[in-house]
Amino acid sequence: MVEPAARGKSILILSGFRIFPANMGCHVRTGGIARALARMGYLVRIYSLAGRRDDYRLISRGPRTQVVEIEPNLTEEIHLGLLTGLLQTVGRRLDCPRVWQFALIAHGIVPPRLKELIRVSDIVICDMPWCPPVPGPWTDKPWFMISHNLDHRLLAQSSWHHRRAAAWMLAVEARAPRLYRDIFACAEEDRDFFRQHDPTGKLHVPLIRCGVDPAAYQVAPRTREQTRSMLDLADEDRLLVFSASRYPPNDDAVVALREFCRQEASFLSEHRVRILVLGSVLPGPVREGAFMATGRVPEVASYLAAADAGLNAVTWGSGSNVKLFEYLAARLPIISTEFGTRGSGLKPDEDYLSYEPPRLRPAIERLVKGGGRDHWRRYAENVWRRHQQNCDIQLLVSAAIAPLQEFHPRPHASIARSSDS
């Protein structure tokens, strides 16, 4: 039996995959929202319907549910049933979208444990439209949805398998305003879409941009030096980081960056500029002249501390890029395409160095010739201060739930009695 929150309401976040440790943009955003709610006094439990590959190697020696205490008031419970694990693996290998997951949840084919958690929770939040409300005797509970982007647009721009599901997902997202008490959008484009498909006008569709916890990007002394030494970088080298997980827009951006490093090898060598691709977008470490890659890493903060600028080379997709907000929190100057800054409020030239492919070289020249590291650190700090309201996940979540009555504290018994008299 799960006890309701002692200090605040209990919130269940239903996710299709494991959130912690966060190593993708969607993990960072959902995890940040969960942390923010927990720090506000809500009792937050994430229920993840599937784990990661390494999780399934351990189930023969233990239970098929893994419970992880993330921090006070925040727990993640990962279901490691073989059916969902197998379907997830097959779907990824065949490059098929998670339609199977939506179908199982929409028909109530979920673990009994999830139904029990829904029953005792005050609020249920579905992470992405792939996790619809679970049918059952709890339809009167307040159900919310976290939207990370407009998935139908992303599917329409992706591989053939994914394009086939785009029209279906458009219908799912268009129907979402009728299923949820409200929807948390990450950018104005998403918010406008859901409002247009809300015939009653009852939704606020509050924005929770892809903000991050700024404390997560504070590192121990000498982290920069240690990480740069591990990367075999001298103090004079300028490191530009492109943080990216496996995601079609990131894949295309990496191809473009790799080609840029080949074509501009002399320029990059002359100015001692290196470009580091950080994360699972590439399967393992790479070193080709000025182009470097790490493969999957357990955390990004130490690599951002080692960097001299954050780079966003994305030119298509949907929603906002979490990487941009990570660069801001790490106090890095940013070089980005205009598309890469969507949903951030950043202004070209004033807040970041703008470029459009293939003209990355002039933007790098502006960074190299525009001042030393101290100058760019001050520049990045000023950008953070101007945009902190749109970057700090705690501030974003607090503002988003303020107008939503379902998140308000329960009235004290004595107050409730006096109002009845």
C-alpha cells in the first residue's frame, strides 16, 4: 500500500522508459520537472514501464521491479517485465515508433502495481502522448500530460517507419485536450497547437520550457582541468561541445559537423579549435583531427565545464532543445542555428552567435577574435541572468502550476469547517 504525501499531494508520473540517470534531453526535462515538484513538497513517484538494457541483465537475480530513491520526496519505480522489455528492444531494432506501448496502455494492459499507484495518487501526469490515460475507476482524477514536442511533426520528418505513424499521432495529439485536465508544453508552437484543438477553451497549456536545474551544472574545483587533460587538450585549445543523444535531427547535425571539420581542417588547426560531440548520438569515441566524440557518458556537467562554448547545429525537428538550456546553466557562450534556439527567447547576436549551415566558420571566428575566456564567461553569465526565468526548471514549474487548482494544497480541516458554516 502506498501512503499519500504527508506535506503535499501525491503525484504519479507515468513514463514509457526509465528517466534516471538522465542521459537524453527528454530524461533531463521530465527529471527536472519531477525534481522541482518534489522540492515544492509534493510526494512524486515516477513509474517507468520499461528499463534500460543493463537493467534486464539483473532481473534473474531479483524482483522484476526496481525502486530507486532519487532524492527526498522523489522515487522512480522501473517495471522490468519481459513483455515490455522485449517489445521495446524489437521496436528499437526495427526502428518502429512506440505505437505498441500506446495500445497496451490505452487498453489497460498494464502491471497491477501501476493501477494501485494510480488509485492512491492525487494527480497523474503522463509523460508524452505515447503514454495515454489508463482506463479504470480513476477517470475523475486530474490527469495531465507533459509534451516535449509535437510528436506528429517529428514523425513526419523522420524515417519511413516513423512517417507511417505521423497521421495517427496527429489524431492522438489533437485529441489530447479532451483527455487531460491540462497539458504542459515546452514551446509556443506546441501550446498554440493544443489550444487550437481545445474546443472548450478550458486548458491553460502552461509553458514549461526545457529548463534545467542550474545546481546540476556546478562542478568541483579543477573539474575543467581534469576533463581537458582526459581529452588530451592543452590550455590554448578552444573546445566547442555539441551535446546530443540518438535522435534524427542530431544525427544530421553530426554529419554536417564532421564534414565541416574535414573541409576546414586548416582553419580549425590554426586557431586550435576542437569540436566535441558529447553523448549517445555516436556509438563510441572518435578522434579525427578537430572532430572528437565521446559516445554515451554518465553525465555531461564535467564536459561542459571543460568547454569554451556550446554548439547547437540542429536545423529541424520539433519542440525545444534541452542542450541549449544546459549550455546556459553551465555559463557557456552559445553558437547556434536560429532553429536551434526555438522556444528559448534568445536573440541572435545579443544572446548567442548565430549561423546557418554551411557558414559555421564566421561564427567561430567571432568567438576566437571576440575576446578571451574571461570575456566570454562574463558574456554567458549576463545571458543567464537575462533569461533565468526561462531556464531554471524550478521557476518554470512553479509558475506553470500556480494557476492550476489541482496542485494547490488541501485546505486545513479547521478552515474547511469555518467555510462550511
